[in-house]
Amino acid sequence: MDRIAIPEDYEDRLRAAHAAVTRLPEGPVRDNALRALEAAPTRERFDDAKQAAAKAGAMAAQLMSAGFDGTDPGRVVWLRLDYTGRLGSLALSPTVDRMSSRAVAKAVQTAWDAAEAARAEQVMRAERTAADLLARSQPDARSADLREWIERSPERFTSEATDDDLCEAEVTFAGRLTAFRFLVPNATVESDHEALSAAVSAAIELAQRRASDRLSALFEATSR
């Protein structure tokens, strides 16, 4: 939109073009030219579209820069997701050394669910704010079907832990955490909380990366 400008004599040019076209011999060339002129936007329509584009761009920038925090009731885990649901950061409290691995794993899942809820709330708020923009947009049935398929897909992706790993994560196609567990007995007791935070983050990020790679391959295959 920034590279398109309506000239001061736009309406005069349209009238002159219309007058010139009417002098053409009847036939397909004249008919096509008339249809093109009839489809030309008015100045008001152009200005309206420019304002809508600016509003949509501002809302997209705000959403893309947002972070969504989640924690558990005991504040054992704190994490942040980006607007796509990807893990941005994760930290465990030093008190994890007094908790069982199962309790900490549950806290990770609870914190994730809280961040996902905050992200979903922000999306719904944006949809309400942009209701006028959504109403005027052309729905893409193929994209809508693909998004629904992704949400319904039972396929899961794990970090495929090795013998040296402390934990394992499982996510959906969309990268949502569905399961998390520690693989080493007393992992939370015998590990530094910062090192354990890094291990938890790495497991989740690896599972999400595998989901993303699979999704990218799917997009590439269906776009051919």
C-alpha cells in the first residue's frame, strides 16, 4: 500500500480513459477495457483499504512480538511461549531439589497449559478487535481445512531420549506439549536447577523442532 498512491487527478484520468474506451470499435478489446475501468477502485475505497492494511499490520506486529507466560500454583516452573506456541524460555525454581521428579514434571505441564491459555485468550481478543477486518477478508478454504487437520491429527513428536538424557517431551503437530517426564530417578534431587532447566528446555525444543520439520515437509508436499 505504501508504494501505491492515488494521483490528484485520479478521477479525471478515469473519466478520460472511459471516454477513450467508448470510442473503440465494439468487440472483446472494448468490453475488456470497460470491465477494467468499472473495477477501478474509488478514492474512498482505496483509502479504506489502506487504513485496514495499516490496522492489520499493527495488530500482526503486536501479536508477533508478544510473549505468553505460564507457571504452576507452587511457582516451581516459569516458562514463556511466543505467538506460535514455541518455547521461548523456561526456568525451574531452586526448590525443585526438594520435590519428586513426577511432581516437577507435572508442574512443567501445568505451567505450559497456563501459557497456552494466555496465548489463546490473546488470539480471541485480537479476533474480537479485528472483527471488521476478518469480515471483509476472503476465507481460504484450503488453509482452513489444513489447520483443522493439524488440530485433529493424532500424530505426536518426541525428543526421542537417549540413555544420557534426563527427560523426554512429547508435542502435537502444532507444537503443543502433551506429555513430559523425567527418565532418571531422583533427577530433580541430584541436578542443579539451572542445568535441569536447560535439559527440560532442550527436550521440549527438540520435540517442537521435529514437529515443525514434519509440518514443513507436509506443506511442501501439498503445495506441489
